[in-house]
Amino acid sequence: MGLLRSVTARRLWHGLALLLLGSGALAAPTPVSEYQVKAVYLFNFAQFVEWPAAALPGDSAPFVIGVLGKDPFGTALEDVVRSEAVNQHPLAIAHYRSVAEIRNCQILFITASEVAHLDGILTALKDRSILTVADALEPGQHGVMIELVRQESRIRLRIDLQAAKAADLTISSKLLRPAEIVGPRS
Amino acid sequence: MYLGHPARSSARRWQASLICLMLTLFVGQPAVGAGDTIASTGDLKRLSVEELMNLEVTSVTKEPQKLLQAAAAIYVITRDQILRSGARSVPDMLRLAPNLQVAQITSSTFAVSARGFNGTAASKLLVLIDGRSVYTPYHSGVSWDVQDVLPEDVERIEVISGPGATLWGANAVNGVINIVTRKSSDTQGPMVDAGAGNLEQRGSVQYGGQLGAAVHYRAYADSFHYGHNLTADGMNAQDDWRKTQGGFRMDWAPPGDLITLQGDFYGGSETKSPPPDQSASGQNLVARWNHDLGRDSGLQVQAYVDHLLFSLPGIATDELYTYDLDVQHSFYIGKRQNIVWGGGYRLQYDDFPTVLSATQLLTFIPKDRKLALGNIFVQDTVAIMPTVKLILGIKAEDEPYTGWQELPNARLSWGLSDEQMVWAAVSRAVRAASRLDRDLYEILGPLVVIRGGDFQPEKLTAYELGYRAQTTTDTSVSVSTFYNVYDALRTAEYSPGGQLPAMFANLMEGETYGVEAWGTYQVRDWWRLDAGASWLRKNLRFKPGSAQIAGTAIAGDDPSYQASLSSTMFFARQGLFYLGLRQVGSLPDPASPAYTGLDARLAWDLSPSLQVSLQGQNLIHSQHLEFGTAVAPLQLGATGVETGRSVFGRVTWGY
């Protein structure tokens, strides 16, 4: 009982300290728009995923984040990648209407309009080291490497490690640790 | 606590939180310079992945994708809407839904319904708070004076007009209100909210914390005094009331599970004229287990205990114990079919002793009764084509007094495009008999005026059609129409031969039809408009053999139309101005004229965790009637008491 009380007291002190520092803002972070956050996630993926050397463009060719289908980001993606670079490759955004259009691309966001044809898309991307990302899939669909799942008012990550490994991509523990990892489904 | 500005966060706020991170976590963060006016995207890029995952994201609805597919007329009142409008009581929060009719009767009583049949004993609405049903079995209605949720703790309120899907069961005839509170992990830290005005004084405190990594909790206490409403000639209606409530919620989230324990207790009293005053107290405890079974299937088990005590000393007491257990299992067959099935059992002990006197003639016989309600249900959702979903469901319910009822429903949703869908539904719903329908006696000396009869459940077959479009995250429109065929509606009839005693029977039937529409429009990134309107036509008639006592008006008192418009504006990075206008049509019987209500609220963030605000309600008329004059039949509860203008100043600290 004594231990519990001292632990609780410590937590109350901690809470009071946070309080005095005006950290009410920490308790309930300021909301931002959903696609702004998703755009920043894509930016983060560029830094926390390792591509095999063969999949990266030469020299100072751009590192491409592609959007397949009807773009839900508005200007958010452009805003995020402006003047940014990854390992000397400037970041660029590309919009595709079909998988056939994809040339140099490292990250591909599959939009809601295309997710219905997911199986065909993933098959076409099979031997390329492209990190596939999408919003939460319908139950029964899988194969996308990172799902941006909306849980109440937060965006969480659901990572399919198997799919990433199959594409020869290594995902940093910085992304894996806070994410939900999904395993193979039969 | 925040203003919730969707597109512009104050650089100062980011600076404050980054400084705090430095001090408490000793992690080096690049400080945002004082002169920086970096777009929020720049600030976001500096966050770690953990911080990104904890960011709150704004949207009109909880899950735009899912809402777009719901084959029902569902309006979601978001937490944002509640906080911005300043609504504190549950009826005030419900006024934000354009598909509900909310009418204030006295300071503490309200008539709330959807699609007609409104009255204090409005019986056709199912109301749940975190899965706990809050209707009172003695009249199948809801005592709004004992249901309180802190606005900061509301995650969302789902308002479905129309028969709830088979999952919800009895009394979900005209609608379902589902109040969902936030998980404890979303209400961490301290919060104090206090305010006073010409009509109301209120204060609440809450603290949320953590016991280890996976257990979060919160505890709160809330107290208010709500002043009197006014009689038609502006005098004190002697109906002020006060209540104190406290409670807690604890969530434990080991991987794959969510176990929640929550409870509340409250006590309050309402001045009545003539005395005595009525007091109410209650306690409840809810335990819930959500288990992830893998492969997108899940199990939910919920049990709760609820105790409620109303007391009018010297006249009557109502003590109600409720014990409820519900189980629900959801799983997928292949990629296109989702089955949800389950069942539940509810046991209620209602004890309603009455002291009969010259002025108090009504009583329940027997004074105490045990009511048992059992149900099993199954619902199958099939994606018969990628854009077409068919939902077939059936629930069988064993009701107190009358036994088994079958409640089938069929729904179809068709996605016209990513942003638009149409839906159609046919359902059967039933309003179970209550103690009022079966056990009520009115005794005048040796004469029995009313006696408990053989009341059967009221029936509804509903045909609905709707269209919904969500063009961007913040702009949407929804239109629903319905055609309801009612049978076995409650009437009061004489004993054979036209003799007393009278009793409740089921000799009314009819049709109602109408349209409900609402939309939101983001005019600028700092200005949003919400609009809603509903129309209702009723065509009710007595069946042959009915004594037609009190006319078809006894079914409910409803306006033929209702419209609302609200505007939310953000300014100067710290300010919020909210304006809410509503126009409610006249009520036929008991009569009350159409009225216009205007609410306004001005709020200012003195700091990220301190907000002051001033709000006014019903600003146009010095007083107005919402629900009809005092001469009214028993079930409707009208008193002729009017609602006055009110202003309220408030300080909120914390989140």
C-alpha cells in the first residue's frame, strides 16, 4: 500500500510539474488536418526505410514519392517535400493514373480510388523495391507495406513486415517500435 | 483544451510544447525561434514518429470512410461541435443534431424524439451512454435530468433517426442516440471548468492519469445549480434544480484487448411547485471487454449494474435496479461478408410505492415488478459487388409482459463514387410495453378510473431512402426520407360497455413521412457553416371500436418542420465565435407557437491551456414556450413553463 501511494504521489508530482510548465498543450495536442499528417508520415518513411542500392536513382536524381490515383493530399505533400532531400536526392512528388506510368519511384501511396484494384497493383510492383503505403485497407485486403490507420482522431501505422522484406526494404526500428506489426495471413 | 482550429496552429503553442519536451524528457529539440511564423507543416516535420502518432486530427466525422457507408440516416455530433458551441447538458448537446426534436418543458425536463411522437414520456428513442441503456422502464422514456456527461469527455454522439439496425433492439423505434465517451488515455491531465450566469452556476474538475504503461484512468466531479424557468406571465416557475455527479473510467489495453471499467454516481434535487421537492440519486458501474480475435474478428462482452432512486417524499418513490449482460462477436467470411451475432439479458427490479391521497390518485399495481428482457441477434453484411453492400439482420427479443418479438431489417448501400452513396432500408421495430402501459391505476376513493390493461407492443414498419455525399474532409451533405407505417399505437379505452375503468390499449394506427437533410460547408479555412432541416407529416387515425379519448394528439406533439444554421469562426489565432440559429415550427396540441432560438458564444484562449468564454442561449425572445400549454394529457407532460434568456461566463483550464 505504501509503495502504491508513493508511486501515485510521484505521478501526481510529475503531473503537477508538467502543469506548471504550461503543458496543458501536451495533454491534448493541437489538431491538424489528416492529410497534412499523412504527408509528413510519407516524408518520415523516406528517412527511416532503407532501399537497396539498385532501387535508388543515380547521383542527384530525385527521390520520388508517388501518388497513384485521385490525390487526396491537396497541397500538403508539396509543402512537406519542398527543399527537402534524402541522402543528396532531392525529394519530388509524382502523380500516376496507372501502374504502367511508374518509372523511378521509391514510395507509392495507393489512393482510395485505386485500392479496389489492389491485387493487380501489387502484382505489377512485385519485383520493384517500392514502399507501398495506403489508408486503412478493407478487411480481407493485404499486401500494402504500411497502412495509415485512423483510430479515433489519430493516425497510426500498421506495418506488414513480410511485404517489406519481400521487396528488399529494411524498415528502421524507429518506425517499427510505435507501429502495429501485422504478420502473415493465410 | 483547445480551440480546435483546423488549419492554423499557433507557433507559440508549438514553442511551449517543444520547451516542455526539452525540460521533461531531456531530448534536444531545435527550438522554434520567437520570430518564426513557420507553416504548421514545418513544425510537424520536426516531430518524432511517436509524436506524430499522438497528434489529434480534425475531421467532420470519426471515420469518414465508415460513415459514408452507413446505410442509415446517421448524424454524428463531434466533440469539436460540442466544445465550440458550449453545450454542457445532454439535451443541449442533442440540439446540435438536426434529426432530433428537443423541447424544454421545465428547468429539468425535456421532450426529445426523432421523427415525431414527442412528449416527456417519448418512448420511441433508444439512448445509450457507452453501451448502458438509459431509458426508464416505468414510462419507456428517458429522464434527461439524470443523464450527465462532461462535454470534454464526449468522443462523439451518434444520432440515428429511424429504426436502429437490428443490433440495438427494443425501443429503437424512431431513433437511437449513442453517446460515446473518450478513452481515459485521451483525457489525461487535470481539467477545471467553472462558470456562472443568470440561470446556471456550474463547476467541474477532472484528472486523468496513468498506472503503468497500459492502464489509464480518469476521475471527475461535477456540480451545478440551474435556476428556474418562467411562467407565461414571466413569474418564477419554481422549478430550479441542482445536481452533483462524480465518476471514473479506467482502461487497460494489453495487446489485442481493451478492458474498461467505468462508473458514475450522482444526487440531485428539483424544486416542485407545490412541494415536496423531488430528489434523484443513482449509481452505475459498467465493465467492458473488447478482444481482438485476429483476422479482423472481434469479441465484445459488456456487463453493467445501474441503481436509480427518485423520491417525492410523502407521495411516491421509484427505485430501479438494472443488471445487464451483452455479448457480441463479429467475424468475416472470405473478403466480402461480415457477420455480427450475439445476445444479451437484462433484469430490472422496479419498486414504485405511492402514497394515495386526495391529490395523488395514481399508483402502480403491483408496486414492485421484475422485468426480464432477453435477446439474440444476427446481422450479415455482404458486399455483393465492390460498391454495393447488402445488410440483412434479425433480432428476436423476449420482452417483459408480452414475450417474443422478431425485428428483421434489410439495408442496401450503393457507392455511386468515392464521395457519394445512396442507401435504402426496410425494417420492423417494436416499442415494448412499459409499467405505465400495464401497471398504472388511478383510484378515486372506491372508484377505479384507470386500471392496468393488456397493452401490446407498438409496431412500426419503416421504409427509408437516403443520399450522402462527402466531397472533402470538411464538406458534406446528407438527405434522407422515410415512410413509417405504425400499428398498435397506444390509446386509452373504456372497459366494455363504455364503463370505467379506462385502460391503455392499442387502437391507433397511421403513417408518418418526411425528409431530413443536413450539410456542412467549409467556407474558408477559418469559417464553417452547418445547416439542417427536417419536415414531418403525420396521418394518424383510431381503429374501429376506439373511444378516441383525447384525440390522436395523445400520440405526441410535433412540429411539422424544424431548421437550423450554425456558424463557427476562428480569428486572431486564439479566438472563436459561434452562432447557432434554430427555427422550430408550431406544435399542434398542446399548442405552442413557432419560435426562433439564437445561441452565441465567444471564446478566447488566454494560453494553450486556459480559455475564457461568454455564451448566451435563447437570445431573441425574453422567454418562449417550447412545448405547449398546461392543459395536456398525462403522457405528454406539458406544463406551459417557458424558457428564458440566459448568459453564462466560463473559464476552462487544462484540456
